[in-house]
Amino acid sequence: MARLTTENMQGIPQPYTPFKLMNAEFARFLSVSTENTANPVAEDNDINTLPIYWYLISSVKREGFYNIVSLKNGLALTGHNSSSGEREVFMQPLEEFSEKQLWTMVPTKIFADGFYRVQNYSTKVDLQTVAAGDGNKVTTIDTGDKVETFSLQWIFSFAEGIRQGIPPPSMPFRIMNYQHLRFVYGEEKVLFLRDKINTLREQQFRLVVPRLKEWRESYLIESLNMNLFVTDDGVSKAEIAGVQLAEKDEKDLNQYWIIVPSKKFDGGFRLRNAKTKGYLINGPTHAGNQLSSMSSIDEWPDQVWTISLVIPALEHHIHE
């Protein structure tokens, strides 16, 4: 497993958090051009000024995808298929429902844990800063086996209990209900909530990147205590279903979850199952505090969760 550092352990930030997008191999930063605001560029130096800072807006249309907006000029990163077949990237006014402006961060282990490919929903290919002919033009190119990876860097606190973004795969974390401040606890094949705060493995989970490329915005969620995976027992678009821990099955979409930033509750996330469309919820009957999934358009605080890193386990992970 790749060594985790303060540069690559941050994962994906909360929406509206200023961050820098750095090419992992060449340490080049995605930036807006000071001469031509219509085109993004790649800068060799960390100039630490507004042109290299961005923020995310979580998409309502495509959960798990984001608008990437410049902090300098408020324009959004936009992918485009030109008539010549070239896939260009422009800076254009924000249109939250435009699929050309939707991007997802796909974890990759080709470079290291904590680094991501940035894929455009419309062009279906990766953000690219090093393959263009003029040196620093930014495009989206089908690179085949060559993958350009990025880290997302922002002011980040490791303090216990601080609400985090979406952690990189393999990093241990706890999931806490937003309303009741109770942690998800996995024992045998059952998921329920527990009041006591501790660092037992029963409260620790990690994200696993699935192999099905068509679900690039989703994750498997593994219980570190049981080495089993969070699974929705429901069928497609079921109103309510049980949730349990089960053996890993990457062909089973009931184990695929999309982490959706909350629009109503600051720092919170909803966990939506890729197959059933149900969101992980506390209850709803609260009998035994066992978790379920329920389809819902409106956000309920019972289906909103915060993610926090497990600091003792994280320190052990870094020093291995």
C-alpha cells in the first residue's frame, strides 16, 4: 500500500471549500489564464494566488458528480467535443445542469492512494494537462493506459471529530448520524447505531474502488471489523429495505454506494445505493437502532451522515 502523507490523504473536499488541483507526477497546478479567461492552463509553480484555487458544487442532476468552479472568476470547467474530434476544455459561466460541466473524481492506485483521475461526464474521458502540444493547454483526452492523476489540496484539519470530506480509499473512518450524533457500528452482519465513542474496529470503515467502470462515481464500503461490505437488501426503487454486511461481490450493485454531499446540512453526506436509489437511514422505526435504506427526494436529518477519520488508526497507517 502506498504511503499516506499530508499531501495525498485529504481526499475530496466539501463543496465550496477552496482547493488546488495538482498533477501528481509533475507537480503542475490547474489554473485559470490571466490573459485569456476562456481557457484553463497548467502552472508549474505553486503561486498560491486565486488563479489556482477552485471549489466544488455538488450536482443535483448527477449525484456523485460536481461542477469545478474557479475562485478567481466564478467560471466553471467545461468539457467539449469539437467538430474536429478534439476534446477541449473551456472556462464558461456556470450552468449547474449542463453535463459538459459535470466532473467526478475517480480514485486511482497507479500513482498512490489519495490521488484521482478527473473525468468529464459528457466526454467520458479524463482531464489532461500534459499531453497537449503547446505545453500548458488543458484538454480531455482518451489516454489509454496512461493516466494523469491529481491530488486535491486544501486547508485541512486532522483534529478528532472535525467533519471531513470524502476520504481516499483504504483510509479508516467512522460514520456518524448528523441528527443523533451516534456512530454506525458493524457486528456480525448487522449495522446499527452506538452512542459510545471509541476506536474499536467495529466503528471503522473504509472505501473500496469498484471495478465496474460505468459506476465510476460510486464506492464499496467495507467494515474493517468483519471485512464485509455494506449491502442494501432491497430491489430497484424499493420504498424501504434492510441494510446488512455481506461478502464482497463486485457484480452486485446492491453493494455500490454514491456519497452525496448534503445541500441542507453543512458538512453532511447522504449515502445512496446505486441499484435501489435508497438512502442509508437511521431507522426509520428505530427498533434496535438498525439501519435501513429509503427512497426520498427531500433530505431528512436521519439520512444525513458525517465522516470523520479515525486518528489512532490513521497514525498507525501512516507509520507502517
